[in-house]
Amino acid sequence: MRLHRNLVFAVIDGLNDIFNKGAYADKVVQKLLKRDKRWGSRDRSFVAETVYDIVRWKRLYAEIAEVKEPFSRENLWRIFAVWATLRGITLPDWKQIAPTPTRRIKGRFDELSKIRKFRESIPDWIDELGEKELGSIWDKEIHALNQQAPVILRANSIKTTKDKLRSILEDEHIDTEFINGYASALQLTERANVFSTEAFKNGLFEVQDASSQLVADFLDVKSGQRVIDTCAGAGGKTLHLAALMQNKGQIIAMDIYENKLKELKRRARRAGAHNIEPRVIESTKNIKKLHGKADRVLIDAPCSGLGVLSRNPDAKWKLQPEFLDQIKQTQLQILESYSKMVKSGGKLVYATCSILPSENQDQVKAFLASETGKNFIFNKDKKILCSTSGFDGFYMALLEKK
């Protein structure tokens, strides 16, 4: 593989933004991909995948390169040289790349690979937390979360079927396969830019991880019901609920961020979902008005996001222990407040994209023991680990109001 100077410079600039300026990897990559109109799809995928790869293995590569944060540009070039050497890429004779001790890099890699926090490239505190909460499963789980996430589509049943979508995409030279046990999911056999397809522009599918696709199903919605999605965000699960309800009934999509709901409106138009009403949560009044009014309530709660590290590798460097403590309090407050919107005999799903029992089962137990929670009975829950499913780590619990 021959390295091209302009592509490698783009990677170094991107890493500088992510590591030194605190920018989010996905936003940086999006910006980088627009940098040069002459780049072909192979050039763009080199830039995107190299940036994500180095972000994912930052701790291991920095340790091998013997550099510490904040990284100078020279440090970033050293980290890049480690990445290239471990991939068997011959380094060009550029002034930015100092003579690289290839054998020493490989030796250090073998040595550090014996220690999990280096081998899996994670902060000490996350490694300790994972072991404390998951025990012997942690080893396999963090290894699985370090693999590149597959691209999964959800066929939009308002407009098409999974089989039809598969053949439409085939005509656009995109190959997919069915996934056993997932009603609407198609997995790409090879990574491709699905957003430029006619099928996407016509609203025939959304990109949504397979585990995430189980949440709307879990809520057991029926056509004609009133459903409230309380932390709707940009609406991946909201759109799935609309499809499951065959566009009948009402979905109130709530969030504290207005810009996310604007994005949801745009996506709903494309998907042909007409039964969604976005509402910004400006104060507790917005919630109180809906007390006892919903057949179904979905709480897709804010969380550590440790179940989705394979698609957000920079999250492990941005996450802090204090945030985790705060978010657990927020989760309980949200459960306490939003559960009051469920009517008698109605159902509630509490879901997170975390693998930690302290954000999942423990929160549900604490809620059920509370004054508000005493009005609910536990129906069932589902724990999804990345190491056993191959998809995002998720948790969902179904509660029924007495």
C-alpha cells in the first residue's frame, strides 16, 4: 500500500482536532471527507477508517510511540508511524516521519498486548469499572466493543418490505444480507455510502443498529395508540414506532434539544411518517400536561454509551467518572418524572445503550422500590452484549402500570 501525502496530512489534522481540541470524531471525519473534491471513494475511506482506527487504539499506540498528551504534531506523526508499521505499510521518506524503529514497535506491541488496559486501549478507570460490574464477561465484551461496527439498515415498512429493499439496493450495487431474528434489518456485506442512494433519498430505509431496532418492538405498540417517546433525539426509534403503528394513532416525540427535533421532522418527512408530533420539553409543565395520558411511553435514557463504543470510539476518552455519577441520578429522575405519563394498564420501556448493570437493572430495581414505581410491575427485560450479539450493547426493561 502506497501512502499519499494529502491523505495522511488530512488524518494528522483530524487527529489533532479530536485529541487536542476535544472535537467529536464523527464531525471531524465528516468535515475531512469534504476537503478535496478529487478524492475517490477509496481515498475517503482511507481517511475515515485511519482516523477512527487511531482514535480507537490511541492509548496503545501512544504507549508504543512513547508520547504523552497533549500531542504535538511530531507526536501525532509518531503515532501514525506506529499505526502504519503494525499494518505492514512501508513508510515513505518524508521529513515528517523520523526513521521508525520497526522491530522495536513490534516488540513493544507484543509486550503491551499482555496487559488488558493497553491491549484493549482503554482508560484505567473504565477497565476497573467494567471488571467490577461485569466480572469475567468484561474481557470478551471490551474486545468486541473494539471491533468496527457493521452497517445495519432498517427497512421502512411504511414504504417497502425488507425483501423489496434488498433487491432495490442490489440494483444500486449495494449488497446486503438478512439477519436472523431481526424483522426489518439488513446488514451491508461491504461498507458503502448508503446515503447517496436513491433508496435512501426516497425514505425506504434508515441506518440503525440491529440492537437498537429491538427497542421499539419491545414496547409492544398497536395502531391507533397514543405513544410518547420521551428522549426522542433525532428520532431513530420514533420512526420505527411510526412504522410499527402503520402511521395510525399519535406519537408525541419529546426532547430537551430543539435542533434534534428539527432533524427528526426532516427524517419523518422523508420516511412518510405522518403520525409524529415533535414537542420540545421546556419545563416540567410539558410533562405534567400529559400525566396519565399515554398508552405507551418509551424512555431511551441518556447514558454512558459504553454499549456503542464500536461506533463511537472517541467516547471512551471523553467519558469521565463524574459524568457517570451524574447520569445515573438523571436516569432515576427521568424514570420518576416521565413514568407519570403512562395511563393505568399502559406500558413503559426503559432503555439504554449501556452494558453496565448500575445504569440498567439496578436503576429499574431502584425505581420499582420508589413511591412512583410502586404503581408499576416488572414484565421482562433484555440484556444485549456486543460479545454475544455482534451488535451494540443495549438494555431494555418493560414495565406495566397497575
